[in-house]
Amino acid sequence: MDEKFQITDNEREKVLKNYFRFGVDGPLDTFPSKEKRKYIVAEEIAKRFEMGKIYMEKEVNELLKQIYPDFATIRRFLIDYGFMNRSDDGVEYWVEGEQYANHYESEKGTI
């Protein structure tokens, strides 16, 4: 379960299937309007970034453009939900948070 929202595995799977019609490695069809769904989608997108790597804003934008045309909205939700952080000047981005690190590692099968 996620700390911010109570999300079951079944619910997560349903949301991801509805918003990523071609699979979670593909583009996002539409951006959800409900907060819980936005969180699930942002959590999934955050997995495309490497832990411990510093990304320049342009790199983040290029990766997110492949997922959804309104990349700035996605980037903002990654920051707002705590999956990523950025430098004060907004130039550098990185995957953030122990909660995400633990989830990321368990998804990759290393925990």
C-alpha cells in the first residue's frame, strides 16, 4: 500500500491498463483528473528514471515528451508527489525519497 493513498494492487493494475493502453513502457493516453489516479500514473512514470542519476531539465523533458505531449504537467506531478526533486534553479532533477527507493527496488526484484 502507498502512504499517500490506499491503493490495492488490483486498483493500480486497472488504472495503469486504462491510461497506458500499450503497456506501462508506452505513452500515456490521457492524464487522469482524479488525484489518486494521477499519483498511480506519476509513480509508474517515475520508474523510468534511474536512482542516483542527476538529470538535466532538458533530459527530463525529452523523456517525458515520449510519454505525454504535456510533459510539464507530468514533471510537476513527479515533483509534487515526491517521486523526483530538483535543484533550486530547476536545472537538475533526480529521483527522490526513501519510499520511492524501496518501491523501486521491490519492483525491480532486488528487495
